[in-house]
Amino acid sequence: MGRCIPLSIPNFEGNEIKYVNEALGQGWVSTGGAFITKLEKGLADFIGTHNVAACQSGTSALHMALVDCGVGPGDMVIVPTLTFIAAVNPVRYQFAEPVFMDCDDSLCMDPVKLRKFCEEECAIKGDKLVHKDGKTVKAVVVVHVFGNMADMEEIMDIAGRYNLKVVEDATEALGTRYTEGKYAGRYAGTIGDYGAFSFNGNKIITTGGGGAITAKESEMVDHLRYLSTQAKDDPHYYIHNEIGYNYRMTNLQAALGVAQLEELNEFIARKHANYDIYSELFKNFELGKLLGFREGTCSNRWFYSLEINMEKINGTMRDIITKLEERGVQTRAIWGLIHEQKPYADSLVYEIEKADYYSSCILNFPSTTQITVEEIEYCANAIMAVLREMTK
Ligand SMILES: *Cc1c(COP(=O)(O)O)cnc(C)c1O
């Protein structure tokens, strides 16, 4: 057969080479140059916000958000356990403690448990939320998993009530927005106090590696940009009044980003169309269910998830993935739970149930923007055939 349909690869059908060549031609390859400001402006316009700072990665964006929140040693930050570890590691970069929270059926943080944790495990003292063992809970990191909007209406209400800063990890959700309700028209990453984006190779648009950050107030973004450029106060005399980072995006990366941003609407449209084809193909499948996206939102549909009825399957998720690999279909399991990873073994964990279930039964399958209808049919049929073969 010799087929290999990738899970998610970048799409460079636009002006990528042209713009990168321009950047090279101008000699602006490093952390200054017109493409960086162009990308920042373009992103801000796209998600309808005032100010965006481009940086080196989604991880660096998340790290700077926590720095700006004032998260430090001895503080607590509420995080999801069902996510990519980059959403959690910055808590430890700041020598703070994560508290792991469960997901709901959207795979995003469960607001019911979040509220219960704040209500029952913590107390408001002055303007602080203090956990029963004495630590201040400063912030919550909310991940919009696979492009699906977390329940921001509930989460913002809880955060307001309990004085928590909200860091939205929108690294997978560029372009996802509310269409109804209190936040109608608002994009993922622009609802909380901070919004982090990623342009890693597998994300909906890529700069090779890269990210961006936005925040509630435009001045906050200016400060984040300042932190990302070694907190340099003066262009000529090397005055620094804060600890900064080398987190600024380069002009070469931004050149790629400007070209990709021109195609973002097209990429989202293709993700939608392809999802709808899969949805039709999996409609009556007895061994798995294609997960949907939150009502009242328009997701970028970055990744597709099949919830497999593992009780009916003879074998593990690894077996399924291997068998699909043999048929030329690249798939992956959702993440292992972060609180079970070695560096987090001693962390505080709050009533994890659904995350445990979903971490064992979710399969992601090819969602590349270039995939053809024929390839989608091949993938869906291969997945259904493999699972039927493995039925107990
Ligand atoms: C990709 C990703 C990140 C990190 O982004 P990088 O640009 O790779 O640093 C963080 N959180 C989640 C949920 C991600 O998917």
C-alpha cells in the first residue's frame, strides 16, 4: 500500500517563501523587523483585541503570563490535568504549586469542580483566595482543548468571585469564538486576563516555533513585550529595571506567520468541512463517537477526537494506534494525565474522574488542512475496520 496519511502537518500554499525571502533580503532575521509588528497587528485584528505581543513559543507566552500575574514561590495555580504539559510547567518555572483539576465532557476544565474547590477547599481572606494549607491561589490556567472553547462564562464568574487571574491557554484555539451568550463575538484568548497562542508546527498556523500573548489591558501587553526583550528600558544604554527574558519572536518566524495568517480563515473553513465529512462517516459507528464542540461557539476545529468504547475492544490504545499505522493512518492518543507524570507525582489533585476516563479512550486522527475527501474516507474506514477487528 505504502500510504501514509499524517495526523497534522503544516500547509505552506501561500506567501510563505516570498515573505521569508523578503526578510532574508532585508537582513532582518532576528528580534526586530517589520514582519513582527505586522504579525502582531494582524493577530490583534483577527481576534478582535487591542494589542498582541509575538514571542518564541506558546510555553514562553504562558510563562510570561504567570510572571505578570505575580505568581511566585509558595503560590498555587489551578491547572487542568488532561492537557499538554506545557500548560503546567510554567507554574513550576515560578516555583509555585499546581493544583490539578478535572475536565468535563468538553475535555476542558470542569467549572463545577473548580467552583467547588474554591468554595470548599479555600477561603477568601482580604482580596486573596487562600487554600486551607495556607497558600494563596493566584490564578487558573484554562486550556481550550483541541480548539474547543472551555466554559468561559462559568469560569469567568468563578474567577471574579474568588479573585483568580485567568490565563487562557488558547494555543490550540486560534480563531475559536463565542457566537452566542454573554461573550458572543469574543475569541478564545481575549476573555480572561491573559491569552496565550502557539505557532508550533502542528498548530493551526505555524511559524516553525513561535507564540503570542495578549492581555485584558493594552498596557499589560506592552509590559509583556518588554519582558520578552530582556526588559530593556532604553534602546542605547542598556538600562534594565526588571528581570526579562529572551522570549521575543524573530522576524524570520514572523514572516512565515504573516503568510500563514493570510490563510487562517481558509484553514478553519477546511477543518470545518473535513470534520463534517468525518461526522457523516462515523454517524452510525457502534464502537466510537466523534466528539463535538461547545454549543454557542464556533470552534477552529483544530483536532478531531473519537471517543472509543474501550470496554468492547480487545486490546489497548497502543494496539489501535499500531494497527492504524500499519494501514498508513497516523493517529495519536490524548495526553497522559499530568498529575501522573513524574515531576508532578506529589502535587495536589482535586477529584479527578472524567480526565481519567477520557485519557484512556480518545483517539485523534488526521485533520491536516490538505487532506483529500478520498483520504478522509480511507482514514475513517481504516479506523472503523481496525476497531471492528478488535471487538471482543
Ligand atoms: C502546543 C501547546 C502548548 C505549547 O506551545 P509551544 O509553542 O509548543 O510552546 C501549550 N499548551 C497546549 C495545550 C498546547 O497544545
